[in-house]
Amino acid sequence: MKIALCIDDKNGMTFNKRRQSRDRVLIDDLVKLCSGSRLLMNSYSAPLFADYQDSIEVREDFLDAAGEDDICFVENIDLLPYENMITGIILYRWNRHYPSDRRLTIDLSGFQQASVCEFAGSSHDNITREVLTK
């Protein structure tokens, strides 16, 4: 499976048990990037994709249900138990440091950067998207 997630400069994913930020341009970018693949997430993340209900699959066991070519958007789940199943990562960096209570815990050193691009979002002037592969 591939995962997509948003992190700050210190790998923070959530603050006070809620998302650090939301960005509609980032969501548009991810949906376009996932065209042709199944995009899975839990109900916590689903409201971010309200304009794309036909493009997503919402289920609480989405990481367990994901196939090899599926992409899972992750905000509030520790990925360490799934580390060996992850073959690729779409990593959005906020390029800021926020206080966080959940961090990305998997080791990224086994991944290679396949591409990187920067774009202006709706909530952040600069978002960096990195695509990593094993």
C-alpha cells in the first residue's frame, strides 16, 4: 500500500488530537495524484474530501483493507504497525513547526525520493509534496 500524509518540520501529524491544518489545494492535488487508484481513509479524514465523495472510500479498517496499489490518507493513526506493508509515501510538508502530539514514527531512510514539487496552498504559502518509493 501507499500512504499519503501531512507533516510539519518535526514530523508532527496532529496537535491536541486534531489535525494541524486543512488545505483545499492540497486535497485537490492528492485527489488528482490518486486518479486511477483507490483512495482510502477513516471517518476522521473524510470531511476534508467532502467535494470528492465519489473518489474516496471511508472505512475505519482502511489500513488493514488496503491493497498493494491503494493509497491511504492518514492523519491520526500510528503507522509503525503497518511499516512493512508500505511501499510508497506521498508526503506533504507544511514547512512549519507546530506543536504536535502525534508524530510520524516510521523510518523514512528505506525510501527513495521519486519526485518533489512545491506549490502554494489555500492555508500555507508553500507546501512541499514528496513522493517516496521503496
